[in-house]
Amino acid sequence: MKPQSLFSFSLLILFFHSKTFAQSPAAAPVQAPPVAPVKAPPAPPAQSPSGVQVAASPGPLDVVKILGKASHFTVFVRLLKSTQVDRELFLQLNNTNNGATIFAPSDGAFSGLKGGTLNSLTDGDKIELVKFHIVPTFISTSQFQTVSNPVRTLAGAGNRFALNVTTAGNLVNITTGLTNTTISGTVYTDSRLAIYQVDRVLLPLDMFTPKPPSPAPSPAPAPEKPTKAPIVESPVAPKDLSGAVSLIVYDYLLFEHFAVGLVTAMVSL
């Protein structure tokens, strides 16, 4: 092949190569792989007002057994047994048509009390404290909206044991004048017995309010000086002068007889 032809052939190949390169699309820029957005950690679920419930079991209703299955009411169970209120509840729930509603303080509620609070109570005070947490009628969660205040408990009613219940949405608030708390869960419920968990011990206002000091006794009045009784002269019995008069008369007669005798003797001389 002639050099001129070889040169022309080379130019032709270069021409086609340049044209092909010019027509090919530009390479796309390399992109970083997409980054997944960082999600915020899910918020903890709000505490359900129903809590963990103890399932109903066949047999008689026993509050102590129900609270024992819940496992975090050991102090309240001990108080129920020591005060024998558990027996009263057992008879009421199984031998009568009366129901009951119990506001059961958790062990954490009792640990929040001032140290020595329970030990400072008398046996009678402990009975009243336990009964203050028990309503002698069944109250469902929906019935709290229409309950009448103050709510009567087994401890009584009135200013000494005032317990008031109010609702705000799903929250049930309980106040005693010293304690303000809410129902944090349902431990047990059926058609006759309801047990609700509270996280503070319900303290009756009358029992835990310091009593005013008793007034000092007024000094006893000074004893009055004895007054002298007026001297009353006893009546003097009149003297019996009859003897003296008789003696005088006798003496007069004797003298007269002597005088007559004397005169007679003188005459005879």
C-alpha cells in the first residue's frame, strides 16, 4: 500500500473514532447512596388506667388472695390480716349481697410515708386506717363520674373521714385533705368487687392532723375561811325554888314556936 493511501486510511479511522466519541452520552456523575433518615426513639407508652388485672377464679372472693397474686401489696395485706378486716370483707362478699370497692396502696405508697408512721399508730388507729381505704359498695370506673362526695367508707363519714373523688377524662382523683392521688391501675374487678391501685396511702385528716394542746386546767379556787358560827346561849332552865320556899317557911314556923315558948317561960317566972 502506498504511503499516501495509508495516511488517508488512518485519517478516516481517526475521523470515525472522534465522531463516535462525540456522540456517546456523558457519563453520569457518581452519587452517594441515599441515607435513611434517623428516626427518634418511640415514646414510652402511656400508663394504662386499667393496669394489670388479676383474673377471676372460681370459689369465694378472697381479697387477700387476690392482692397476693398481684405481688406488690404485701404491707397492705399484712395490715388487713393484723386488723382482721380481711375476715370482715370475706364475710361481707360471700355471705351478703353487699359489694366493696378497695383503694389498695402499693408497697411503694407505704415506703413514701414518714418513717415510723405505722408504728406510732394504736391498734384502733390501724383498723380505721385500713377501713378508710374500703367503700362498702361496688363502684365501677364509669360510676366514679356520678359518685356523691364525700364518699362513705367502712371507717365512717363526715369531717373525721372525708374522702372525695373527682374525675377528669380517664383520671380518677382522690383527696382526703392530706392526700391527693389518682387511681393508677385496676387490680381486680367483677360485678361485686373492685380493687384499684393507688400510689399514696390515703391519710384521714382527723387522724394525722396535730391536735391543739389541751388548755391548762384553771387553778382551783382557794378554800373559803370557815366562818364562826354565832354563839347561841343555851336556855337556862328555871331553878326549882319550891324547896327553898319550904325551908324558909319551916324555919319561920320553928322560930315562931321558939319565940312563943320563950315568952311563956318568961311569963311563968
